[in-house]
Amino acid sequence: SGENASIWELADSIYASQTDKATADYHPTYGSSSTCEQWGEEERSCDSMDGGLSRSWGKRKGFDNSIRNKDSTIHRSASYMKRQRVCYARKSFNDDEETVPSNFWVPAKTMVGFGLPNNPITMSRKLPDAAIGPPYFYYENVALTPKGVWETISRFLYDIKPEFVDSKHFSAAARKRGYIHNLPIDNRFQLQPIPLLTIQEALPYTKKWWPSWDPRQKLNCIQTCTASAKLTERLRNILAASDGPPSYFDQQKVLEQCRKWNLVWVGRHKLAPLEPDEIEPLLGFPKYHTRGGGVSRTERLKALGNSFQVDTVAYHLSVLKIMFPNGLNVLSLFSGIGGAEVALHRLGIRLKNVVSIEKSEISRNILKNWWYETDQKGKLVEIADVEQLTNDKLATMMRTLGGFDLIIGGSPCNNLTGSNRVSRHGLEGTHSALFFDYFRILDAVFCIMSKQK
DNA sequence: GTGAAGATGAAGGCTGAA
DNA sequence: TTCAGCCTTCATCTTCAC
């Protein structure tokens, strides 16, 4: 700790102190003047809409202005990414060395973000001028990316530093994610009912069969793949082979698979993976949210594995309720099965107009079904391809709707997650490069709305 | 064509002992 | 302070049965 400590170190420290019921008297200021200057405040101006990148794209430190006039796909080129990396290296050694700790971008171990419902942290943060809303935006992705990814994301998103949160604080399952947003952080509140925080509470039928030698209280991160029936059968045979408790060796072998595949105890010697109906409430969705419409179990699991943890996101979005008593116009990018929409709805925030961009037809149908089932009064516009949302279309749409109050989404993590053994290529990866479309659209919205003021 | 099953590790944070 | 060992991770691809 100390003056040079990162906000997460401070948050960690405070959280630990509060957990220990010790007196904590920290009032750290996020982005104090020195830090803010170091990270640069960019002039918010919008001279033109060429490519919609005028607000900050061409003004990134060390960024080649010639790039901004090229096709939007240019940002995915290897040379561009190389330039970015060089830019970062230079900046980190020259500009920020003194004020930004070397581990600044490492998520703090407890991952409590700017506090939790039962342990709110009293702090204020000063956003860079260019980032101050409205409109408000909220960006999400996996916390444990290859090195350098969050620095890049943060730099594009107006130098706002990410808030890392593990959803194990909101759920019985872990989900380590980073969030960058320009929302206020005071007076957040939690969704009701308060979620059940242990496996045995969330899945009470497992309690009867849970052996004393399985110490798990929390599930690991819910992913897109699931264990096969044959694997659980093999584990059953191992366990059934011994009369009494299994040997220590067998216990460790079984526990390794339990952790790897998030297996739970459903009978004597019987383990099973989580079913979609069980995952939905763990992630804060209504039960059967992804059911129906001919969606297979595999597709449901994949869609759920790619979604938000609703309680976590809703806690961050809760500050919008008092700010927008009449509801919100939402631009939802990479919507998936509608984690953002469900979070806002559960918070009691009216959805006036939602423009949703989602590639998967299955996910679009799930969101559409939820929209009608919950009797939404607003209008839902679904778009399949993010690249089809050109800046001209965006401008037209915003004129019709009166602008957006919230731009929210988590871009694909396929090339960032540690689970990917084949193509963990960072933001250069085919899927994860779509982050730059998130930025392109966000920046265009900022520009259009600043013109309208 | 569709869905299930199985094979495919590296990266990076955390921890505790030296 | 260092380092070995431990742990976790919004996945991808091929094969095979139906």
C-alpha cells in the first residue's frame, strides 16, 4: 500500500480489514490528479464522423493518424497490433513508471472491484474528462487474459482502469471478469433475492450425497463445454470399487475431475455435470431462460457459458435506477442471451428501446422470447452482424430513438481465455478483435451525442 | 447433418518454503 | 526475494454414432 498502491491493492486491503472486522479508515481517491495527468486526458471533440473514430481513435498517444482514415478492418492487422504493443512498451517505461505500480494490471486476488454489497468501499474516482457520461457505457471480458490485453482495452476505453470482480462473491460459482465503465460507484445495491453463495445452498439436493473429503464450497467458472456421461461413469466405477471411503489417491483423482468439469454429487458414488436449468439461476437468469425453441442441451450450455453473471453486473448497473426513473435506451453489443437486459429488468429499470447486436440466431431467439415473455413495453431491434451497424446507420437510428443512455456489452473472449488451447491470440484473434468494433461503435455514439448537445 | 465424446496444454496468478 | 509447485481457465478440433 501507500501512495503508489493500485486501487485494487487498496480495495483488497480494505476488504480484508472489513472482513476481519478491523477498523478501516481509507478514503482513496481513484485517479488522483497526478494519476489522471499521467494517463492523459484527451480532448473530447468531434470534428468529423470519418469512420466514427474522431473522438479518440486518432488521438491515442503514439498512434498513427493515417490509420484512422482507412477501412475499419485495418485495426485488426498485425502491423497495427505491433504498433500498439510498441506504443505500450514506450509508455509504460517512460510515462507511468513512477506512478503506476508494476502489478497495476494484475487483478487483485480477492477480486472485489469497488466493493461488495456487504463490504462497500468508501472511495471516489475521478474519470478522465473524455470518459464522463452520459452516455454511460459498460464493457466486460475475462479477467485473466494474456498479458497486455487489459492495458490495450483500457487505453481504447478512454484510459479508464478496469474493475476486476469474481462473481463468487455474488454466486455459488466463480467467474473472474474485468469491467470497464463510466458509471458512478456510490450507492450501489444488490438484486433481490440475495443469491445463494455455496454449492450446497444453491443445489440443496447435493447435500445428502456430498462426501466429507470433497471440500468444495464454490463451483469453478461455468464454461461452454460439459463433462460426458462416460466420464462420470468412469468416476463412479472408481468410487464403487472400494468398500469404504476411497483411498486418498482415488479421492484426489476424483476431485481433480470434479474441479475440472464442475461436477456435483447427485447420488452414492454418483457425480454429474450441471444442467442448463441449474446453471441459469447460478448466473442470475430465470430458470428455463434458454429452454425451448428447439435449442439443444449443448447449445444451451454454450450460450450460458458465454454470458454475464447477472447479479454481478446488476450490482454495478444499479446506480442507473435513480438516474433514469423513466427508463433507458440501450445499445447492447454482443448481447448473447441478454444478460444486460435481464439485469436491468430485474433492477426494475424500464427498457424503453433496446438495439441488440448478436451473431447467434439461437441467442437472438432466446432474447426475443424473454422480451415477449416478460411483456416488455419498449421496442427491441435485433441486428445480427456488428459490422453492419455502420456509423451512418447508427446516426440514423439515434436520431429516431433520441440517442442511447447505455452502451453495454462484453466482446468475444475466445482468443483471450485460458481455456483456449488452439488460438489464444489475444486481441489479434479472429473473435476477440471484435473488441475494436465495440470501441468503434461506442466512440461513434459519443461523437454523435456530443454533436447533438 | 447433428450432437456427443475425447484429445489437445499453455499462461499466469497464488502460496509457501528456502 | 526467489522459485518450484499448485491451481484455474466465457475453447477448438476431430472422430464417431445415429
